Amino acid sequence: MTGAEATPTITATGSTSQMKNLDSNHPYFLHSSDSPGMSLVNVPFDGRGYQGWRRSILIALSAKNKLGFIDGICEEPKPDSADHPLWSRANDMVTSWLLNSLSKDIGESVIYSKTTRNLWNSLEHRFGQSNGAKLYQLQKEISTSVQGNNNISSYFTTLKKLWDEMDSLSSHQNCSCDCACGGKAKMAKFLEDKDPAISHGAQ
């Protein structure tokens, strides 16, 4: 043979070279540090404390500009679209992050979700619904909380966490005007006045 034979270049659809052409603000864009083995939270969700876990996930996905994959904004393109491989890659990456942020048992129950949005909706349906039992438990924890040997800062932090969790669950404290009317504050004040132990703590 004379001369060097040209080696064919194979370009995979949705490859890294294509990703580099995306603007870093594009929801399909994946940073070189992103990997399927990443977890979005320090402690995987095991069925307890869903609202706190949910909040942490939303913050992490917002920072990575990937909220669109769980709220439906980044809809799946048609299979023959040039954007489909890029969407699929980003969707699989976010799905991996969510699975890594769940306990083994819960992760296995949603691992066959076709899209990140389907996985998220499944979790929301199972764990995100407000329920009277949880609200009652939070109210009881607040009303029976005592400062004890804790300093005032630790005691306040504990109470605030309980109040914030109850606030996220209670539909009675939500208002469409984002509380510009002061209704939320009035409801909180009413609950505090109704049970002095909530605002002052039993000593």
C-alpha cells in the first residue's frame, strides 16, 4: 500500500463535540464536571422529610439550569428532531442525579420512569401531598418544644425548621397574591396566639 489511508471519523449524535456548541445557559448543556454518578444532596431521601429534600433538589437543579426537566418546560422533542439526542442525554443525566439522591428502595421503585418529569411526578404524588397526620405531628412538635439545655440560637433554629416545614404543607397558609395581603402572617400570628407554647416554648 502506498500512502496513508484516511481513517474515517465517527461522530456520535449528541456527542461531546455537539454539546460544546451549546450555550452554557442552554438547559441541554452539560458541564465537563457533570457525571451520572453525582448526587444532588448529602443524604438520600428515605421516605422522611420530603419537603426539605425537595427544597434541596430544586435549589441544586436551579443552579444547574435543569428545572425544566421536572416542571415540563423542557419537553421531549420529536424522535426525528436534531435536538432529541441532546435532550435525551441531558434528561438521562438529571434522572441519574435524582436516582442517586434517593434511597435504594425508593430509587428502585421509580427507576423505570421514562423521563425525569415522570420520575419527579411519581415522587410528588407519593410523598408531596399535604396530609392531616403530618400537619398534626408538626403542630404537636412545635407546641411541645422546649429550650431545655439548648442555647437560644439552636432552639430558634429548631422551631423555625418546624414552622417552615408546616408552612410548606399547610394549604391554609397559601395565597395566590404571594401574601402581599398579609394573610399568611395573620394566620401564623393566629396560630401563635392560639397556642402560646408555640411562640414562647414550654419551659
